[in-house]
Amino acid sequence: GPLVEKFESELEKIVGAPCVSVTSGTAALHCAYAAIGLKPGDEIITPPITFIATQATAAIFGAKIVFVDIQENTGNIDPLLVEAAITPNTKAIVAVDYAGQPADLDELRVIADKHNLILIEDAAHSLGSTYKGRSVGSIADLTTFSFFPTKNMTTAEGGAVSSINPDLLSKARKFSRQGLVRNPEEFKIKNQGAWHQEVHEFGVNYRLPDVLCALGISQLSRLSSFKGKRQALFAHYMNQLSNIPNLTLPQHNSHNDVMWHLFPIRVPSTHRREIFDELRNRGILVQVNYLPAYRHPVFSSLGFQEGDYPLSDNYFAGEISLPIYNDLEVNQQDYIIQSVLDIFESKFSSKL
Ligand SMILES: *Cc1c(COP(=O)(O)O)cnc(C)c1O
């Protein structure tokens, strides 16, 4: 329908590159990997602190998943560790903008260019963020977004791929539209009637419906107010929770203007379970993001085991995501903050 194109062009205005809409962030990743022609034997380099869709959609092409550990303070892939993981089979570096904060894209770009690799950004958390003044979506070769309800904006279910490279975007689009070729100039079967369409490479159907694009257009028109709200919530947490012994706040790199998807705090791993349960018991829907991807049982048959990526393990062991979303009221946030303060005082009072 007509709103699909309209949604894609509104999204382009925000992310700074042409887009194709799809049915989820997982679908977007699948299309990005299809666009680069990922095949068995290829390797991709990714961080463990992410939702497993980052890896799953590459693994189902038969690619080998190579993990590189994170920076302790941001949760993002550490560019200093990437080069050692590159082999002749490496095809792409896939960064994840954890919590909404862009990864170190300039550093990753230098490495990608030096080794002739593709740079993909899983921006499921970071729609609306900028990196050194540039919009997320206009920096990597391919960027993927999710519009799941918990993300920075929603189409109920949905996602998108953006690319600064028209050829890669066209491949992602074709894969998401059953591989159908409709442009007569590209036809291999000549002299057909106006009904003709043909397939050169297999694809799937990930079309985002018109009705969901209507919701997306409405959401995008409110994105900057959503961003302001999330930034205000972030700033209030940072002010109220600073200088508490045993509590580590998220690091915010000043060159990033972040639309925060998560507010990840870290607590002593010895107390994480108790603190998490007490917050849940007070009605606060905290979450843990994420079990390091390589520790999912699906990876154990591939030879991965706990301890392989100690910085990710350590990050996970103490992480708790406090609620941050557009409709969170100030008095609700103050209740969350007071609960954290109370719990910390009761557990670590000798140190306060
Ligand atoms: C949510 C998410 C995805 C998947 O998006 P869906 O729309 O839920 O399929 C992929 N990567 C990351 C980092 C995510 O947080």
C-alpha cells in the first residue's frame, strides 16, 4: 500500500539513508545478511552482549559466529579486540548499539576498510541516536532497526534496514519481497507481457503491512518528543543514583547524543539476584539485558562455554535494567529511585 513508501521516506529523514521496512528487527538482520551474500564458511564478528537475533540470523546461513568481548563501561564491542579475531573468512563486523548508545563506529570503520569487511550495525536499541553528529542508520554499510513495542518507537511488530549503499539496500529489499524482480531492464527472460516478474535469487516475505506503516508514520512524528522524554528520565536517574557505593551507572560517551532504550545499572554480582527480586516484588519491572549470546545452549555444541568472554560475563553478572519508557511518570521514576536507594542502604549500609 501507499503508506509503506511514505513510512520508508519518513524513516529516511530520521536515519539519513534510504530504508526498506520489514516485519521485525530479526527480519531486518536476516535481510542484511542476505544482502551481503553470507554463506557457509563465512565468519561474522559480533559482541556477546546482545539479543541473540544478532547471531541467529547469520548462523542460519551457515556462517560461523566469532565473538569479540565488550568494553567494560558501555557494553559495546571493543574495537581494540576486533583485529585479532579477523581471519581470511571474515565477512563482516556486526556492532550492536547497546542500550541505545552507538558503538565506536569510526574505529570499526577503519578496521573494516583495512580488511575489506562490511560494517553492519544492529541498531535495534538506537533509532534516534546520533554518533559525532551523524544519525544512526547513515554510518554503517547496513543498519538494522526493530520496532517491537519495547523499542524506541513501535509498529507493533516491525523493523527496517537502512543503507548508504544502494546496491546492498536493493538486495535487502529483493530478499524481503520474495526475490521478485519487476524492473524490465533487469529481466533475464526477454519479451514478456506486462504481467511478467521473475526471480533470480530466493527470497522471503517480510513486507510490513500498510496499516502498521500508518502507526509507524504517527510514531515517527513523535520520535523527537520520545527522545526528549527518554533523555530526561536518563538524566534524572544519573543525578539521583550517582555516588552510591557498589552501584555502577551507564557510561555516556560525550560524542554520542543517545536516545536511551535501556538504563543498565550494575550491582555486585553476589547481590544481583536479591536486588532484582526485591525490585520486582515492589512492582518494578526490571529486566536483565542480556545473557551473553554465546552462553545460550545452542552455542554449547559449537564449543563455547561460560568464561570464554570474561568482560561480557562480568557485565551480565551484575546488570539490571531499570524501567525507561515514554509513559513513565516522574513520580513512578522517583518510586523506582527510592526503592533502589532503600535496597542498597539495607544491603550495604556499612559502606554508605
Ligand atoms: C529487539 C532486538 C532485535 C530483534 O528485534 P525484533 O523486532 O524483536 O525481531 C535484534 N537485536 C537487538 C539488539 C534487539 O534488542
